Amino acid sequence: MEEIRRFDSAVEVEVEVKGEHEHEHEHEQDTSSRLDPPPLATANQEAPPPPPSPGPSRLLSLPRELQLSIWEFAVIEDRPLHINCPCDSSYGGWTDAYYADREAWENGDKHPPWQPPLTRVCRAIRADALPIFYQHNRFQAGYCYETDHEAVEDYLLRIGKQNRELLRHFYFFDGNCRHDVNRPRDLKLVARGKVVRGLSGRLQSTYTDDHCRHDVVFGGEEDGLEGIEKLFGES
């Protein structure tokens, strides 16, 4: 009887060990199946449809008059857009504010105006908004001996002939009404420089009790020195 019990015990141990091995093998198969990459799509399987293309901007579905009102509100500023750092006369002299602004222009923290983001939304909006930007904003440049004339010339060249001729309010400005009398050479440099002679600009001067202003109109054939020679004569 004792031998039979031993035999039964051995069989039970063998069965138990065998069961443990089978369980481990099943666990390995289950784990490997979870780690396997998903099967690749076959030629018989359809690819997912592409996302729908965006429709036209809802802004363009608005009435034309309302569109133009929105463009004007977005691109027209209520202050002059500076092309370079103004002369010290605009600050009341060589003040801390003047030197801070001058340093900001030299470091690139301040710069000539960029085209508004709205003009880069789509071609249809750009065609309407960009002319509004150039026609209705005031573009101001300093011209005293301290100012950067090259920045003005570079800006006007960069925007191109078509946009230059849209400018209705581009002007050189000095906050001292006596500036042209005290330093006539500064205005002569403008009248005979690239902006007027090189880009076919025409000067029209205005003097008030607190400033000198010289508007420039592009695209005409008149001599840009007209009126200036009357003030200073030929040299």
C-alpha cells in the first residue's frame, strides 16, 4: 500500500509541474501577441478618406461694405507709422526718451512698419486690405542730420513701386518749425537724394508754428526740386 501511495504522489507532482509549465507557455504567448505590431494594410483594405478641404473664409461671405469696414479697422492706425527714429525735436530735445528710442531703433527693437497680418490671410483679402494700409496710414520719416536716411530709402525700395505709388501720406517731418532755416542742408539732401530723385518723388512743403513737413508723392513726372529751389536757390 505504501508503494502505491508513493506512486500516486509522484504522478500528482508530475501533473502539477506540467500544469505550471503549460500556464507559463500560455502567458508568454498572450504577452507576445500584445507586443506584436498590428498587421499592415493590404491592397484589399481601403485607406481612410482624406480630411475635407477648408471652405472659403466666412469673412468673404459678408457684404462688401462690411468687409471693407473690417479691413479699415484692422489696418489703419491712429498714429503715424515711423520709418526711422524721429529727430530729437520730436522729444523736446536730447531727452532720456529720445536716447532710449534711438537705442531701440539701432538694436532692431523698433523698425519700419510691416504689412499687417490680415493682408497675409488670403489673396482676396490682401487685394483689398493692402491698398487700404498704404493709402490711409501716415508714414513719417525724420530727416535731420541725426536720423537714418538709408532706412527710409531701403523701406521704400522694399515695398516696391506699386505700393509706393499708393502712399498718400508719406512725409519727412521735424518738430522744430525753424529747422529748415537753421539747417537748410538737411532738406537739400532729401530733395536731391534717392527718395526724391531716385524714386521719382515730388516734394510739397508745409510749415506751421510747431513743425516742418515735406510730403512726397510717387509716380509723377514732375521735378522733385520744384519749390525747394525757390527756397534755397541753386548751389
